[in-house]
Amino acid sequence: MGKKKEKSDKKRIDIRQGTAFVSLVLVFFTGSFVCFLVPGNAVFFYQEKQSLFLFSVEYFREFLETPGGLLEYFSRFLRQFYFYPAAGAFIISGYLTLLVVVLKTIVKRLGSNGPRMLIPVFVPSLVMLYLHSDLGFMLRHSIGFLIVAGVFAVLLKLRTQKAALVGPVLFPVFYYLLGGFAWILFFMLILYFLKVLRGKKKAYVALAMVIMALLSYVAFSMLFFLQPVNKILFHPLPVAEGEVFRPALVFISLFVAFLPLIARLSWFSNEKVSTVMPAGVVVFLFVVTGFALRAGYDAGTRRFLRLEKMVFEQNWDAVIETFENNDFGDKISEHYYFLALSEKGWLCDRMFRGNPQFGAGSLIIPWEYRADVINRGGYFYYAIGLMNEAHRWAYESMVTQGYQPQNLKMIVKTNLVNGHYKVAGKYVSILKRTLFYKKWASRYEAMCNDPGLIRDDPELSEKIGLLPETDFFINVEQPAANLAYLLQANAKNRKAFEYGLAWALLSKNVEAISGELPLFKEMGYTKLPRHIEEAALVINSIQRNELGETEGYTISPETISAYEAYATEYRKFRGSPRLQTVMRNRASDTFWYYMHFN
Amino acid sequence: MNLDISRLLRPVVLFFVLVFLIGCLQQPGADVVQTGISPRVSPDIGGVTVPPNIAPLNFRINEKGEAFFVRVKNENGDELTAGAGSDATIRFGQKKWKAFLDGAVGTEIRYEVFARDENGRWEAFEPLKVTVAREPMDPYIAYRLLYPGYENWVDLSIRQRNIENFDESKIIENRMIDHSCVNCHNFRGNDPGHFMLHVRAGEAGGTYLVDDGEVTKTNLKTNEMFAGAVYPAYHPAKDFIAFSSNSVVQDFYAHNSKRVEVYDKRSSLVLYDIEKNEMMSCGNDSGLYMETFPSWSPDGNYLYYCRTAQVNDEFDLKDIRYDIYRKWFDSSKRKFGPAEPVFDASAKGKSASFPRISPDGRYMVFTLADYGTFPIWHDEADLYLVDLQTGEFSETALNSPKTESYHSWSSNGSWMVFSSRRMDGLTTRLYLSHFSNGKFGKPFLLPQKDPGFYDKMTKSYNVPEFVTGKVRIGSREIVRSAKAKAKAATWSK
């Protein structure tokens, strides 16, 4: 009778614990999915653009050259789906949830089914949830934990004697597949065998594990793979690379490695406790993680990445609108804003609407050996038709960071514009071996095969018209000088011309603008751009010329009346502490305001 | 138990009959239509001369067809066959190819190419003829693989390729030495046991000398030198290496016709005495002239090099043209004679680089470009030949509308390997050519197992050098010596 009651009590506890676990898992998955899908989706855009997954034998072979390479291959395979943020959120959340389930399975198979075990099985996933919100934390840094746990769970399913044989014998395979993650499995197995085996068997199996691990390392480093020691030992864990996640990853590694011991602690394995408290602790950990995510949330970076996404999609209207309606406060965003204006042909009509803060310094990004610079600075050269330089930036990006969608696309386009169709075709063929850039590549493949189609493409044909007709050496040290060289090499290049004017406007160099005014007729302008009219009024005012006429152009009545109103207001509030506020409210999008107050 | 053998064998027999029938369908029968035209194949092998030890010449047939068949015949009546589906890729087994080629030495082989159209009708093309020379090629070519880029690098390696099969192995991989730049490998003659290479930047930086399995790391830059030792020329017999020491500048062109220009602001020749670990000048021309690209005559008695007047602060790069000179060298006294003109390239409005003397000492092959000292980025750069006995100058049959640049003789003087950008104008590929009676044969591309290999490859080959055997020293040995402190050379007056 007593036994029956005990059994039914246990069943009731199991059901209660099971329900709690399933509920917590569902909450965890949903919370994680929402976190990554809504506020945290920029991470997918950023990470997806870091590499390309190619469906080719050559690409696969590269990953065979090091222990853990296949794990990286697998994580890159998954990472390509970040192209869709929902898929990315699902992958990360799904894998973290699965880790919880596998860890729960492990502790259950270790015979520790106490409700308090709910707490430790959630800990690694919660820490990794936080880590995954960081732009630099890749799937390859973490997915090995799931596989390690999976392998350990499978070994637990075997009889102890069999596991004691399979563990050491298959360790070289685990090491090859898991790379640095194999060391976690190594410790898990040793601790497990030391606990479950008896007598001398403990020592034999532990010794066998050590010997197999040593032999594997020696064979891998001396015979099979030509890789630096750190890579042989730790890849794809970032431990050896000195990355910021090191402490957290060491913690998770130790936590997972010692899980078999944790599971044996009586406090955790005690089945005669209520589920409410442990479930409450887990919920508390969810809340703490949520707060940590909120505290670590870098809204500025996210906003910047959203802007960059628009740039990569060449959605110039959206770039302009987003920039003008938000306070970005960084040079690159402002650079993108000018780029978008230039691509739309509005640079000298609208640039002060974005309230530029960095003077001419954000107009052109100077060359620097930094990934964030090399990846971003070349678009300016593409915009003004200096294809060789745009190609150089994209190519240097490819050389230093590998194939990325943006650098390959730029290499394709610059080669097509430059007439190097075979080279373009080579890079098109790389993009054709991807899942999400195949369609883009097919479009350009047609141009490689039939260059006549390039002229039908509005974007590329426009760029061909901007190409320099004579040669000069690029001035890398003073990039703004290239605008004048380019204009000499192609006097019809309006983009270079307007960038040059923008440089003068941002440098408040009205004399330079005055010198350029006669060129507008030669370039075929029917009307002066708005900011040039504004500058012309300043020049006319200084030179005491008639306001409304300059170099054969009639300045629009709207600009003249705005100027007069500005001048009246300026005189009225001159000397007043309210001057800037008043002028900002009236004319923050004008050259005059920029000249006076920036 | 009564086993019915015939019943058991029936499916097996049926299988082989099917295979035979399918095989027959893949081969042309008697009713073949003659097209009377040569087939387009890539790489182009029609009319080339190949060494008897070359790897299979696989290729892709660029003709319409649903299936293809190729029969190669030699004059002994031996045959080698291969078929392909719609991918039109013809590959030969290495063992059969070798046996076939062994029977074709010194003769002509004919490739009979057939294509089957959608109606099942076979068409025959005019046979492609390939001559198999008697002279073998050095079995290995060492080269550097890199992106044809600008300034940055990440992955670089110096590799060796066995031309008798498709094996490629790494001599040094820069990921083993913190991704430092590895460059300028140079062999004594074509000896795989004696060579050098540079490692630029980082802890591993230095010049590595390999001498029969022993690796020595040296630092050849002394205070007396305005720049490090750059382009090397290992003396063919003695323990000397001549270098040019160059202050190199790189600029980028704006126009789409060119991308990069690399040039010197200063350069001079220096000699390294390996035994004494001493650097010295190769004469007193430094300051008056810029000297670069040293290269020894096969007997080691002359050092050939390229020379132009020293530029001032202001100069137009397009006016810089190098001529070829040589200096007599007495190895016992470590003395050089005065500069003697060999080829006046500037008089022809051209600039010369990479003089390379044939092993018999009679011919010199070099690169001519319109100006400057770095022809790889010049489309107009081509290879020329001078008969040093008669002084006769001629363009070689190796050239294309795109760049031809670095080149190297085989140890028997019958073959040349050279780099060319003819495929796409950007990536450098290795071409091989037979040399006989002062003439080069039609060049052919270094064969690969997959004929489409080069279409996918985005890296370039750089500094190809023939080697008479496999380099046995590997990355691990070089990495071990990279950890050692470099042996600093001293300057000798």
C-alpha cells in the first residue's frame, strides 16, 4: 500500500515537474525568439554579411583542414539563413532551447531528476542567449556545446562498460568533429567514468582517455593538419583569439563539463522538494537575463546597422529619410547619408537637412587598414565613378575578410563597369553558389555573357558615363584631391563635381564655390542646386553684387526670400543667447545656418 | 541444397550487357559525320608540344553535344579513350595516360574528338595534334599562390606542383607564422635542396636559407643598406646570393586600363656571402643608377640585371625604362667587373625586366613593357628572346594581348614556365612551352585534373620556378626555425 502511494506520489511529482519544465522551455523559446526577432534582429544582418556559405566541394574541403572545421562549416551553413531575421531568431532560439532539453536529458540519465535540476539546465543557454546578442558572438562559438551535450547524452544511453570503451576509442573522431569543444566532452567523460566505474577500471579508462587525447593532438598537429597550435587545440572556440567572450565561455565550458558532478549533488538530486521554488528561480533568471539584455542593448549600433542595411540594399530614399529623422551622431552614418543624396542627385540640394556634424570629415572615409573602414569606404568611389578605387576597396575587403556578399557584389559591378567581363564572371559564379545571392548573380551573369546588357542597366550605364577618360594616380593620403583629378579626367562627371562642392560647403569655403560657379553652365545645369544658391547669395552679399543673379543663373525667389528672412532674423537676435535656437527653428537645413553655427 | 548457378548469374550477365550497350551508345559507330573543323577545347591543346612526363592533358570540349568521345592515338597504334556526357569534360586516368605517353615519345599524338547531337548522330572533328618531345620537363614547379590584390594579404603560401601528376603540396603556409608575408623563393639552379625565401614582418621576419635539410634564418638588412634585400638570385654553384635592394612604392591608377603600378625610388645590387654571412655591394653604381632583378649566367661568371638612371624627387614614371646589363664576377675574390650593356630596351621605347639566361648560356629571355619595373600589371608586357651569340632579338611565340611576365628555364633548357594573364586579364596562370633551336613552341596551360579548375580559382600564381625534384623541407621545419633569432649579416667593404 505504502509503495503504491510512493509510486503515485512520484508520478505526480514527475508530471508536475514535466509540466513546469515544458512550460519554462516554451517561455524560454518564445522569449528568446521575440528578443532576437524584434529588438535584436540587427545581429543577423551584421553576422550574415560576415561570410558567404558556398555550395561547392572546394568550399567544403577548406573546412576539413582543421579539427572543428566541420563544426564551423555547419554553423556557417546555418548562419546563411540569417538572411531572414525570423529564420535567424528561430535558429538561435531553437538551438538554445534544444541545449536545455539535452542537458535535462543528461541529468535525467545520470539519475538526478530532482526539481532543482531545472536551474542548472537553463544556465548555459541563458548565458549564451546574452552572448548571442553581441554582434561578434557567432554560432560557431557556441553550437559545439549542443553537440557535446548530445554526444554525452548518447553515450549515457549505452551501458557503462560499452561507454567506457566507446568514449576513448572515438575520442579522436569527436576531437576532429568538435575541435576545441572536444575538451569539454573529454572532462565530462572523465568525471563521469571516475564516478560510475569501480576499482582499477576508473584509472584504466581515465588513462585511456588521456592517452587518446594526447595521441590525437600529436597526430593532428604533427601529421594531419598544418595549423598553428592554438587552432589545433581550440578552434572554433574563441578562447585562443583573446576575444571578449572568453570569461563567459570558460564559465559555460566548466559548467557543462562539471554538469555530471553538479547532477550528483544531493541538493540538486533531491526529488522530494517542490517544483515551485526551482521554477521560480528559473523565471527569476529569465528576468535577470532580460534586464542584462536591456542593459547591454546598444540602440545606436542597432540603428546604424539598420541604416547600413538600407545602404546595402541601395534603398537611398529610406537612408535619407531615416538619417534626417534620427540622431545618429557618427561619421559613417553621415557618410552614408551623403552617399544616398549623391546617388539620388540631391547632394547639393539637401545635405544640410541632415544637420551634418563632422564637417567635410564624413564626406570621404580615408583609407585605413581596419575592417570597418575597408568595408565601408569604397561606396563613395563607386558613387563618383572612380571604379578602380572602388574595386580596390572591395578587393582588399575580400582579401582580408574573405568572401562577403557586399565585397563580391562590388567586385562584380566594378569589373562590369570597367569592362573586365571575365573577371566579373568569376565572382558572379561564386555568388551563384550561394542560396540567397543566386538570383542577384544570375542577373549579372547575363551581363557578363552579353556586355551589351550593361548599357541597359540604369545603374551601371550611369557609372560608365562617370568613368575617368584619362589616367591619374589615386591620392590615397588626401582622398578629396581625387575629386578634382576625376573632374579633369571626365569634365561631365556631375557626381564628382557635386562632391567637390559639398566638400567646399562643408568646409565653409565660399571662395572655392565662387570659383566653381562658371562650371555649372559647362556641366549643363539648368538650375543651381539649392545649397549652391544659398552659397551664391552669401558670395553676392559679400561682393555686393545683385542678389538674384549669378553666372547667368537666376536664383529662385524662394531662396532669396528665405535668405532675406534669415538675415532679418539673424540681425534681430544677434547677441542674444536665443540666437542659435531661433535660427535653428527657422533655417537649420540651410548652408547659412551651418556656416554660422556648426 | 541444389544451387541454380545460371539463375544466380543471370542478373550479373544482364548488368554487364547493359553496361556494354550503354558504352556502345557512348561511342561513335561507323556512320560518323565529318565536320571538317577543329574542335574548340579548353585549355587549348591543339598544336602544342608536351614533355613525355606531363600529367594527363584533360580538357573541356566547347562544342554542342549531348555526349562526347575522345580517342587519342599514337604512331605505335596505341589508343587511349575517354567519354563525357553533356558536361563535355574529358579526363584520362593517370596510369593509362603515362603508359600511353611512354609509347609516344618523340612522335605526334592525335586527339580524335566526337560529339553526339540530340538525334543520336555522331560528328567527328578534325583531329587535334600534340607533339610529345623527347626532353623531359623538371618534375616540379614551385610558386607562390596569392590574390592578385593590392597591399593587404591574409593567406599566402609557397607551393610545389608535381607536373607528372596533379599533386600539389605546401612548402610554407603563412598561417603557421602569424600570416606574415612569404615571398621571393629562389633556388640554386633548379635544386630542391638549396633555396631561400623571405618572410616579411612579424617575429618570423627574415630570409630563410635551406641547405640540404637545414634551415637558417638570417637578417640580411645591415645599416649600410638603404632597404632590405629584395629580389634574389642564388648563385648556381657557389655560396652566394645576389639581391637587389629596393625602396618600393605602390600607386593605384584611376583609369580602367591599369590598376596598380609598383616602382622603385632607389635600388641597387648587393651580394650575400652565405659562408661568411656578409653583405657587400656589387659595384659602385649605386646613386647613379637603379639596379634590379639580378640573375646569374648558368656558369655563375656573370650577373645580369636591369638598370636605369637614378630618378630625382620629381619624375614621370612613364619615362622610366630599364635596360639589361651584366657584370663579370670573380667568385674567388668576390669582385665584380664593370657594367656591360646587354640589351638597350630604352632605345626601343621599352623597359626590360627579369633577364633569364638559358642553361646553355646562349639565350636570354626577358620581359618588355612600355615603362617601369613591375610588368605584371602591364597588359602590354611580353616575353622576348635575345640570342647572346648573334645578338639577334625576337619576340617569342609565348605572348598574348594580356600580360606575360615572370619566367623560368627548366634545368635542361628545353622548357620554359611563364606567368600570363591571358585567361581573364587579372589572375596569373602558369603556361609551359617547349624550346628548341632557338624557338618556343605554342604554350599550354599547366594541366589540372579538372579542366574547369582555373575558371573557379580566384588566386594567382606568382614566381614559378622549375625544380628538379620535390622540396623535402616543409612548413614545420621552417616554422621551427622561425622561432629562432635571425642570424644578422654584417657588411663587408
